Amino acid sequence: MRAPVVSLFLLALLLPAAFLPASLGQAHAAAAAQLEILSFGSGSSEINVVLDGDKLSMFANQVSADLVMRHLKAVGGPTYSSLEPLTRPINLSLHGVTWEAMLRRMLMGYNLSFHYKGSRVDHVRILHLTPTRPYKTPRLLQSRAEWTRQEQDSLEARARAVATSARSGEGAGQH
């Protein structure tokens, strides 16, 4: 009795792959290829961002929080309002974090609130710096070159994984 259940289970796993078009694997590969390092600004105010669904990676060195927020809004980030100008320079070197985690890290020292649309941060309301907290801009743990190299390695690994799964899906569809 156990053998037919296992066979039926394996058949259920393999059967959908047999009917998937080969172009479906190519569509996944194309989606993975769209992941890229986006650059905003130039020179010392350059910001690098990789968007991957609800996660992002970002590098910014001595760039004003206002400029970062404006660039992130251009790629689907949250809107924001602030009672004070966000001129304080920020340093960030983050990999694969949520928008909320990045915003909390970037705006550390400010009183703020997040407004959500579904599960995504839609708007950030920044009130003012907390007066009792002295704030020092944290040093970066990576250089821009190290951050870029790590992100490129990650993007290449994802592309290889998608290509491998697409090939295994095509192979299963040919049987």
C-alpha cells in the first residue's frame, strides 16, 4: 500500500513540469537578469541600489538623507515628509534587507513613523532629531568596490540558480 502512495506523490511532483512550456524557464532567467546594480547621482554623492522584490541592498557614503530618499522614491520607495531638512550625511552598506530595516538604520536618531500600505512601507513621517541622543555617523564596514563585488557575486549566483532550474525544468518536460 505504501508504494502506490509514494508513486502517486512522485507523479504529482513531476507531472506539472511535463506540461510547462520551455519558455517559462527562459522567463525566470529574464527576470533574474533584470536584477542589476542601479546608480544614482555621481561622484561622492553616488548611491548604488539593488532591488530584489521586497528586499534591497544599498551603498551610500556621506550622502544626505534627503537625496537618498528622493532617489529611492524614483525606484518605488516610500514617500516622506519631514519637519526638518534631512541634511545629515549618512553611510550605509547593506545587503538584502527590508525597506523598513534600511529606513530605520538610515534615519537612526530621528523620531519617525511608518505608514503602511498592505505590508509595505508607503510613507515615512520624520519629525525631528531626538535631542537627548548624540548621533555620530557610523563608519562604513565595506568600501564601494567591496560592496559592488559582493552584490555582483550574488546576482551571478542567482542567475546561475535560475538557469540551472530552467534547464532541469526543460529536462523534466522532455520525458
